[in-house]
Amino acid sequence: MLGGQEEDYALHCRGQARLDRKRQLVDSAVNSEYTRWVNRAVRLRDLLLVLLKVGTLGFGGGPAMLALLRRELVAKRGWITDDDLSVAVGIGQMLPGPFVPNYVEFISYRLFKIKGAILGVLTFLFPSFVLVFLISFFYCRFGTIPGIQDILRGIGPAVTAILFWSSFDMGRKMVRDYKAVIILIIAFTSLTLKFDAFFTALLCGLLGILIYGKDMPTIKAIYLPLLIQLFGVFVKIGSITFGGGYAAIPLIKSEVVDLRNWLTMKEFVDGVAIAQITPGPVAIIATFVGFKAQGFIGSIVATLGMFLPSFVMLLGLMQIYDKVKNHHLVVNFFKGIRPAIVGFLLSAAVFFSISTFIDWRYVVFGAVAFVVLLRFRIDPVFLIVAGAAFGFILRIL
């Protein structure tokens, strides 16, 4: 009799232990999505190398960098899904500052928490910071940088091909019903007509809820050390700039040209051009302004001030998102965002094709690049290098 009781007790203990283990697993899944985001054994070093690559090849602004991020993180490595990227885009559009660093911060945070977010965005911005710093140095020394725009012009058709390919590939997976087609058309039309990207994303998210659901004035400068002024100016701009990096340009011009006379109008225009022909977000013009104002230290301070506000806001927004991410309104909002992303990319591809296909040679190169991407899934790095070589060859002929 005693032996039977002991056996029953042992079975009870083993059953209780299994139940406790299951509860621990459920609690872990409920309290954090961390395990889901790293289910492919992603290492922080690998993520940083990919972000360094995207930051180095990110010519063409936000849409081109978004296409490269999707190519590297979704299509090539499968570290995240298109749905994950859609959430990153949706949240990134809601925050001030340049969009793509916001996407990078979100993805890196979900994969490796605060450490990943900090290292991820610093790694992503590092190539553009270094390149703009070096060009700024030579610009200030010699007054001009001859030939760069001609050499880099050949990259344009390659970027256009990448955008068209990414639109096609992403659309196949994310636009699967007539509702998504409607949202895609609305997003494409809005951006083609120069409607604000933030409000377009918001509109598409709200449409997703509806159709998928069942139910700052200028302030005069006060006396402060120039570095503190520099930091404060770009923190202010980074905090109130909604609509991406291009929306920051008139604010920066007002602060550094009109109000403080840190740059002349010609120098500011040249700075915008440098930011546009280098990889990374156009808001990296902060590096140029900082260098003109206070040299190397100034370039660091201005760049930090530009990108810090959205990073801090993202950390706060993540705490809210984790609590509401499964609510049907939030789920349907991001259903509306997904086809909108395809519309963003397609609109950018059309815009790039108009501005980069300046004669038949660029059209042919862009078409060949698109076919190569579609047929052979070649790494975009080869197309970027080929585009640079193509532009150089055309310049010397």
C-alpha cells in the first residue's frame, strides 16, 4: 500500500514539474517576443555587419535603404518577417526624425534590447557619418569636390532597379486581396502627388482598421557655448521634424543660415547636395553643419543631437506597443501599413526612374540591373559598385 502511495506521489511530482515548465514557457512568451525575433539564432555581430553594409550602400534615401533592409533581413536571411518590417515602418513613421534610423532602432531593439538598439543605429549611421565628414573636410579645404556627382550618377539606375524589384517581391507576399490593392493604390497616389509620408502611413493604417476590422516658433539664440547651442539646435529639430529627413531641411536652413549665420546659403546648398549623394539619411547634413561650425567635435555633437530624440521616444513607445500589440485595432492598423509600404517603394521607384534615366544609356543599365535582380537574386552591393563604375566610365568617355 505504501509503495503505491509513493509511486502516485512520484507521478504527481513529475506531472507538477512538467506543468511548471510549461507555465514558465508560456509566461516567457507572453512577457516578451524576444525569443520569436531571435528564433534563427541571430548574433549581434552578424546584425551589426548587415547594418554596416546597408549603411554603406544606402544611396538614394529612405525608400532605397528600406528596400536594402528588406533584402538583407527578410529575403536573404529571414531574421525578421515582412510583418515585422511593417510594424517597424509603422512605428518609425510615427516618430520625429529620419525614418530609416527609426526602423533600424526598432528592429535592433526587438532583437537585442537596448544594447542592440544603440549599437545598431550607431553602426548603421557610421558609414554616412565618415563619408560626409571626409567630404566636408575637403570641401572646407578646397571649396568644392569636382566630379563626385558625375561619378555617383551611375548609381541612380541601380537604385531604381532595386526599388522596382523590392516593390515587386514584397507586393507578391503582402498584397493578396482587393483591400490591400486599394490601400497600395492610395499610398502610391498620395506619395506621387507629394502628399506627406507620415499622414499617408497614418491614413493607410486607419483604412486597415476600417476595412479589415469587424467593428514651433523660432526662438532667438541666447548666449551659450557654441557646442551646447549646436546640440540644442539639432535636438530641437530632431524632436519636431515629422515626415522624414527632407522635412528637416527648411528647419535646419532657418536655424543655421537665417538665425545664427553658421553657414552661408551657398554652403548650405552644397551641404544638402553632399548629404544627397552619400549613403544614409539626408538628415546626415547635421554632420556637415557641425563640422563647419566646430570641426570634428561639432560634427559628432550635431549628428548626436539630430538622431537622439527619436531614439529616446522609440524606447518609450516600445513599452506601450508591447502592451497593445495584440489588440485588434493595432493588428488591423498594421494590416493597412503593409500594402502601403509597397506603395511607398513603387512611388519612389517611379520618381527615381524619372530623375535618373536621363538618356538611353541609363535606361538600358537600369533595365539590365532589374532583370539581373529578378532572375539571379544578385546581392545589391554588386549593382551599386557596377553603377558607380558605369557613371565613371560615362564621365571619362
